Amino acid sequence: MIQVIHRAFDIIEYVAEDINRPKLMGNIAQDLNLNTATCANIIKTLVNRGLLQKAENEKGYLIGNRLFEISQGTLGFKELIKKADPVLDHITETFNENCLIAILRENSRKIILNKKSNQLIQATTSDEKLACDSSTGRLLIAFLNDKEVLQYLKKYGLPKKEVWPNAASRIGFFEQIELIRKQGYALIEDTVQIIGVAVPIYKNKKVIASFSIYTPSFRFNDTTRQQMIKLALETSEKLSE
């Protein structure tokens, strides 16, 4: 059994060496010194699991989408991304500001879908960022259950004052958590560059991701603030199950 697992990993690594060039089954078996029938059975299983896929319009095999999802930390969010894609497209076209969907991974917020507006000057953000340093990250922390919040705090400690000024003390941290939960959104206004508002996305009554609209601070005012919060909350309802 262990030998079969090793062979499966050997095949995946072999196919991944040149990710854009399909690998023929015969070449895989020959180069890895595998029996052809054994190789075929392993590849069939890998394809069924989505770890490999048949190349379109040509022979051979490529790395499967499921493996990409595993490596990118987006496994389990395929349906959400599919559902959210046209919604976020519409927002960037009508409201003309950038928006994204992110998830919490350890102490980072990771973007799984990001849409850009056509503004000449845009707010930009990295695909992965310290959770406390983003509206989506703060919201996702706040919507952990009480036990998970305590575990998070024990593992990662309080945020630094320059990252989340109002949550640098233990009292302030829990006040911020309660505020976000009560109002149903997180709004970052403690930065001179980017303003972002984030809302929860639910599945089976549990927050699994966060939606955010973000804009350069020079385009942010009271009217924009109200519009962003209203639009974000409406989008939360659309995307939640």
C-alpha cells in the first residue's frame, strides 16, 4: 500500500515538472519505471480525484484543478467562487471600486477572488496579508466563536498598535470583536492609504469567508461610507447560504 502511495506522488511530481506540457501515459510509465497497467490504474484514480486531468484537444495529462485548490488553500470554495464571480463583476462595473472575497488561514487573510475596477488610481492589496491588517481579516477573526477567538489570541497574541490601534490591549481587542459582531461589518478607517469595509459570508450558519469593498482614502467620504456599507451588506445576503 505504501509503495502505491509513493508511485502516485512520483506521477504527480513528474507531471508537475513542466506544468503546461501534457505528459503521455507511456512516457510516465517508462521514465518512472512503472508497469504500464499499474501506471494506468494510478493515473485513473488521480484523475477521478481531480489531482490530474486529461489535456484538452491533445493526448496526455496535466495537474488537476483540485491540486491547485489544495496548494492555494481554496479547497471547498469552488461553489462560492462560481456564485460570487458575476456578483463581483457587477459591483466593479456599477460602483467602480475594487472588491474581493477572502478566507482566514492561520494568522493571514488570503484572497480567493479579486475584482478590479477601471479607476485610473486604484487601491491595491496583496493576495495574502496579516489578518489584523485588513478589514476582511478583522471580520473573520471577530466571527470566530468565543473559544476560537481565545485560541487565536493565545497563539498569535494581541495585534501591534501600528497594525490595529484600537485592539492593541486585551480590553480594546475584545471591544473591537464585540463591535464588529454587533454592527455586522468591519470598517478600516485607521489608515491613510486604503479604506475597506468587510462583511461575513455564511454557509450553514457559519462564517466561511468575507466580502470586502476597498477604495483609496482620497475617494472616501461620508456618502461613500454609507454606500459601501449598504452595498457590502446586500452582497453578504446574496452570497450567503
